[in-house]
Amino acid sequence: MTGRQWVLALSAGEEAERHAAVASLVALGPAALPALMGELRDDTSPVTETALLSVLCSIGASAFDPVLDVLQDAVPGSHWRALRVFTRLGTPALEGYLRALAHDDPFVRRAAVMGINDCGEDALPVANLLVPLLGDGDEEVRRAAVRAFCSWGAVVVPLLQMVRRDGPGTARGGALECLAEIGGEAAVSARDRAALERLVQIKLMDDIPVPISCCFLSWIAVSTGDQAGVMEMLGLPAAYPVPFSAGVDAADCDSHGGLDDDPHHQYRRVFVTPELAGWTLVVGSWCDPSAAEREAAVLKACEHLSARYGRAQAYWYGAQSDGSAVLVAERGETVRRLAYIPGDDTQHLELGAPLAYEQDCRTALGLPALTAEHLEVDEDDDEWMWELLEMATKLAGELSIDPLSIDADTPARGVGLLALTEYGRRLGAPCGALRL
């Protein structure tokens, strides 16, 4: 069989035939590379990337330059096949990746960083050679370098701290971002913290509200501008000022927590807005009125806040049609709580009589009014289910303020604060660089 026939045999239906093809191509060594590269270039080839890699990795370092040539020649938009193979050549290609860090094409530099990152701990001895990429002129390359250092974790903290101290200057910003992602405040020097505080103060001088848009958005709205009083009642003593957009970014990042070993990590921090059109919002997963760990505490908090300020509401909203949850408290009592989360049993959250807003929505849809005997959602009631999915933000717009509608024209007074909750004080502040 010819080299190309052996390559095509990598996609054979019989496992024995595929194994024989791998063995034959590895035996051919560099002589098999032209045929392998032909299939790598062909996006319609039946030979999978995994099959090509099994041979290329066995051939070793001599495969690097041919794969690099294919990557450079790939047409933008159809280069993903070559990119995935290039970045997974492994430790034998480490020397080639290091050479490619100086390539003129930023796409190749980024691919080289990704390949080095894929080498895992084997790349740690040469991590210092990636430092200049933390200040690369191409943002995608710089981001790839940041991700690589962050993936290596605490072991590269001394190197990053040295970059902050001694340079190169262009890499200092990227190094600081990595330190914040890896170790949070504990990994950042007092000098850097002071510099960041000065930067925050400068940005706060012309800070403006922006839409509070998160993939999973939870918030408590209180009808007052007494930010300090709200925080005192919620037990939020540890706080520092941040630009509005940075607070929103922090809330969004935190809302993706709960997927690691400790589901309480997502509750460690909240963003407390300045007064917005007469309301103060507390934003973060800690405010979710439907979360099993938080539902009782959020209900109690809203009742206490409404006893003092007249009205307090809590909401949860999933931006990808994940559902809504609503809690409305007035003058110390819960008036209404409901939730609709597809696939979840939320009937136990149902409290109070339907709000006028709910009944008005059903009337507009030509649906019968909700009654004590008819509160559950009928599975075939598509129009009402779609309404419930959006209930949190729409109801907030009627009763208080819709976070998604906040913008530079929203009346604002004061500055936003990031505050640690009881979870944050116990588990530590979340790691991660604020997007200032």
C-alpha cells in the first residue's frame, strides 16, 4: 500500500485495520508526513484529527514543521482542523512551540501558546519564556498567555510577582491579571493593591450605570437610597468601591460558580449599586430567592428590609430561557413568591395571591385569571410559560427597576460597592481580576 492508502486506512471500519495503518505509518516515519499533511489540509477528509494525531505524536518532533506549514497556509475560517492538531502535538513539540512564539503571524503565536499550555506541567521549566507574550500587541495572543499562566496556578506566582517587580514593563499588566486570577488579593502586593485603588478612584470620577446583564442574574431591590443601611441590615460589612461595570462583571463571574467542589463559592460576594432612581440593588447569587440554600434567608431578609423601607423584592433570572423567580415583600410581609424553572419542581416556592401584573398579563394573552385552585402551569399553556420565563425582569420593571434597562440615563447617586457576604468572610474573597 502507498503512504496515502495507509493514511486513508486510519478511517477503516475494522479496528485491526486501523491499528495496522498506524503501525505502518509510524514505521515510515518522516516519509509518511506528506500524505498525512494532505489529509490534514482536507476539511472533508474521513480521517479524524485524533487518528492523525496518534500517528504524528508517534513520529515525534519531525512532524512539527510540516504541521506548522499547514497551519500557516490554512484559509481563515477553515483552519480549525489544523489548529486543533497543531496545539495537541504534546511535549515532543515543545521546542518547536517555543520557536513559534516569535512568529510574525499572531495566529501562529497564539497557537504556539495554546500548544505549550497543553503540555501541562512539562512546560513549567520554560514558563519564563512566555512572559513577553503577556504583553503581546495582539489581544488574542495576550489572552492566551494569561490563560496559560492561570492554568499553571500557584507554582508560577513567584515568577509573576518578579515580573511585576522587575518587568518587562509590557508584561506587567498581564502578570497582575494572572496573579489576581490565581490567588486573589493574597497574591497581589500591597504596592499593587494601592495602585489599583488609585485607578478605581480615577474611574469613579466619571462612572456611569450600565445594564446589569448576567447569564444567571440574582438581585434584591430595596426602595431606598440608604445604601449603608441596606448593607448593615444584610450583614455586609466588608466592602470597597468599584466602577459600576466592574461590579456587574464580578456578579456575572460569580454567578457561574457552584460548579466546583463547594457550591457555596458563588455566594461569597455581592455588588451593591449606588442609588438608582430611588432604589438600591444588591446583585449576586447570594440574593437568589429560589436557591435551596438561600430561599429562607432571602425571604427573611426581604421581609426585614421591607419593614424598614416599605418595599423589598428578590429576583432570579436565567438569560438563556432558564427561568425566573420572584419574591415581593411589603411592610414586613411577603406578598408573593413564585418561580418557573423548566425541569425543576418549584411548587414549594409558591406563596401569596397572584399579583395584579400576573392577572393583567393573562388577560392580555386571553387566558383565564389565576385562582387559588389554578396556580400551577399547564404544560400545554405555551404562552404563559414563555411569559413566566421573562417574569423576573418584566415584573421588576413594573414594581421597581429592571436591571437590564439601566443605562447612563438612569438617575444615580453615590458609588457601587463590592461586599463580602458571610460565605466570603468564611471561604475567602473570590479570585479573579476585576475588569476595570
